[in-house]
Amino acid sequence: MTVGWVDTVVQGLLLGGLYALFATGLSLIFGVMRIVNLAHGDLSILAAFLAVVAVESLGLHPFAALLLVAPLMAGLGYGLQRLVLNRLLGRGILPPILVTFGLSIIIQNVLLEVFSADSRRLNPGGIETASVAIGGQLAVGWFPLLTLAVAVLVLLGLQGLIGRLAVGRALRATSDDQETAELMGIDNRRLYGLAMALSLGIVAVAGVFLGIRTTFTFASGPDRLLFAFEAVIIGGLGSLWGTLVGGAVLGVAQTVGAKLSPGWGILTGHLVFLAVLLFRPQGLFAKARRIA
Amino acid sequence: MGLVGAALGLIVLVGLPAWGDASTMRILVEFIALLGLAQMWNLLAGYAGLVSIGQQAYVGLGGYALVVLADDLGVNPFLSVPLAGLVTAALAVPIATLVFRFRGGYFAVGTWAIAEVCRLLIANTPALGRGSGRTLNAVFPLARESREITTYFLALALGVATLVAVYLVLRSQYGLGLMAIRDSEPGSETLGIDVFRTKLAVYVGVAFGTGVTGALVYLNLLRISPDAAFSINWTAYPIFIVVIGGLGTLEGPLVGTALFFLVREGLSERGAWYMILLGGLAVGVMLVYPHGLWGLVASRWDVHFFPVQRRVRR
């Protein structure tokens, strides 16, 4: 009984690693250019489908496929930003919301037409079911551990990039004050392209890890956007490590809810999010620094 | 010119049951419902700047309110349609206090999250039929023909009322306040507009209109399930209609709804391609000509059927 509950909480905490991967990309884009990419979840599912294609046509391992898909998605992100979203700069909040929403619906329906409504899964050949005993009757899956480790690495990498590199300094400057940053000679159009490339590269990792963990369909995207958004808000807008905590809180809420009653997993996650919104709207780790 | 055209159109539509068949009436009910949803979303996003992508919450809640009122509480099903709007308006007040904590893009995702909460709550409620939904039984004792004609006239009345109400709101001082808030919140506040109350009023008013429309949709369909009633399409259709037709105009949604039906019927054999085409059109319009098709017509020939803008006469 108790072991069962501890196990449920541990599973939820590890699930938080996956949600943090989704949340980081969303948060980065909002931090740098103040837009919310409503196609974020659908782009992750697109990446998962691209990995399926690479696995099936080239015979690659899903992790090897990720080495192809992540740069591809990053390139797509750069193009999307430079050719489409940058045209909407300075036109208010409405156009980016509507254009990314339109992209979300287009991606979903193209995936439906190309891959049908069947659910898919990426098979990494055993690691998804292997587990390690950690005392008592408790065992933790290798794959959720790996996901969490990758999430921590991505966050560390992002922190290093933002804190130390010149491009990170430019990102912070643009996040704080776009006009002044431009006056200082920062090419914000190129910078936005790089930020979107980074975001979609991370989203590709998230999508492939999702596809190994569970089955997905053309319609799996919107839930990913919602979970990412909820992790960002629970953790606190603009807090890099807050997304990890937000993801963990959301993950635990979902696994505990699902254990109480099978239909209540995702719903419990949403309700915890609403409770945080109601009682601590600044999130658990709100920071003055707004980037990522 | 607008009034004469509208009057002629109305005469044709009122006489329709005399010569049209049941399927024509059903399609017109759907047309009016989508037009109503589009007008409501346009009022919310195009005029008040509240870009919600969770309006399916109120379509679904309106539909379920209709079933509960008519089937469980024994209220006349046709009377239940406007009453369902009151239910959704009442629910919109606490929801607004939550989602108004967000701005811009996060407001959009927040409204979507709320719609998902509504869907999952209803899908987990045994009395509402869980995931498989409910059938509206209260209308079956009525003769089929009289039910269809009453539904049609109810839809027609709703369509006219929506158009008139949106027009009057936008022509009023209140409508000016809304557009001021959309253009600059701090600016309108310094002019003495109560930003929170104005936004709350339009959000709740739109929830009422959307809920009534949702109830009408399910009076027409007779069968409701959580996945269909809370589908994102109830927001995607109006958004594409309004963006393609012309955001922030009253004529735009009319043009957009007509185009929507043309594309959908024209590509009805080709699966989801009509959504891809409409989505592509909407994105293209946003990028190239954000005033939409009606904006193109209005600026080319300077025609306005429902002029809500005020101009200084020379």
C-alpha cells in the first residue's frame, strides 16, 4: 500500500522531467519575444512522427533518429520565425496568437491526412521497460530516469548559454528591453530566429522522448501545450528551474489522481494548476528575471 | 442599403419553411449557429482584444445545460435554449476571475485549459452520461415537422438578435470603451474607463451568446458527447471565419461563414483538407492583409452595410 503510493509519487516526479522539456521551449520563446507559440505541442508531435519515419525508412534507433530530427526541427523553427513570425512583429498580441493557432490546426490535420488516425509509438528496444531496484520493493524505470537526466542537462545547457555566451547576453537584453537592445546593435530578427530554433530543437527531444514513453496520435499535441503551459505557470513565469518543479508538481498530481480514479489523472493535474493560479498566481518560484 | 438588403434577406428566410425541405433548414440552422459563434468571438477578440481559444467551453456547457434543463428538470426544450445561456453566463463569472489573471498569449492558453477542465469534469460525471454523452429526449414527443420548424425560427431569431445586439453594443459608448481597451489598456484607464468591469461584462455577455448558440446546436443535433461538445473546432471554425472574413468588422463574419460553407461542402469528399485549406487561408490573410476579405472590399469600394465606425463628415 505505502510502497504503492511512494512508487506513484516517484513516477510522477520523473514524469515531471518530460514536462519540463516541453515547458522549457515554450517559456524560452515567451521570455525572449513575449509570444506564446500555440503550435508548440503539435510541433513536438510532428517531431515524433518525423522520428517514426526515420526509424521505419532508415532503420535507425529512435535516439539516432533524434540526431536527425532535432536539427531538422531547429531549422524549421529558424525558418518559421524568419519567414512567418517576424513579419508579425510590432503588430500587437493578436496576430502571433492567431497565426500559431492556425499552424496548430494545420499541423494536426496534415498529420491526420499523412499518418491516419492510428496511434504510433517509437521502440527503443527494451530500455523503455527496464528498471532498476532502489531498495524495498521500489523500482524505477531506466527510461524515466534518463528523461529526467536529459531535462536537467537541457536546463543546465540553457542556463550556461544564457548566462555565459554572447548570444545569451543578447537574449537577456532583448528580453528586458527590446528597443534598447536594438539600439545597442542587436539584430533581434536573427536572434528571434535562433531562439525559435533552440525552442524547436528542445521540443524535438521532448517529442521523441514522449513517443518512446507512450503512444501518440495526430491529436496528441494540444495536451502537450497545456501541460507545458501549466508547468510554466506552476513553476513561476520566467524561472528556468521553476519549469522542472512545475513539471514535477504536475506529474505527481496526474499520477496520484490517476491512482485514485482512472479517469481523474489529467483532470487532477488541471485542478492543481487552477489551485496554484487561485492561491499563488505568481507561481512557486517567480523571479524578477524573466527569461526562459 | 444595408437595411434594405437585410430586410429582403430576412423575408426570404422567414418564408423558407413554406418551400424549403428539412435538410435546407438544418444547414441554415448550422449556418446561423456558426455565424453567431463567429460574431461572438469577433466581439471578444476583434473588438475587446480578449483572444480566447477556449470558447468551446461555453458551447459544451450550453449544450449540456439544455439537456439537463429539458430532460432532467422538465423545462420546455425551446425555452431551455435561452435559459442555457443564463447558465453559461453565470459560470463565466468565476471562470473570468481565473483567466483574467493572464494577458495575451497566456490568456489564450488559459481559456483552453478551462475548456479542457469542463470537458473532463463532464466526462467523469455519471449523471451526464460520462464519455458517451446523452440524447435530448424531451423533444421526441413533439411532431418531427413542428420541431424542425420551431428550431429553425428559434435559430433565425437568435441570428437576428445576435447581429442587432453586437451592432448596438459597438455603436454605444460602451463599445467605444471596449475598442479603447483593446488599443491601449493603460490609456483607456486614464480616460476613466473601468477596464476590469468592461472586460468582465463583454466576457460574460459573449459567454451568454455562445451558450445559447451551443444549446441551439444541440437542439438541432439531439445528441451530445463531451469530446464533440468541447471540441477545439468550436473555436477554430469561428477564428478562421472571422480572420478570413475580416477581423473587427460586422460584415466580415458573414463573408467568412459563407466561404467556410463553400470550402467545406466543396471538399467534403477529401477528409480534413478543408481545415488545412481554411487554416492556410487564415494564416495567409493574417500575414498579407490582416483586414480580411471584407476589409479588401470595403477599402476598394467604400461600402459598409453595418457601419459601426464613426466618421467626421467633410
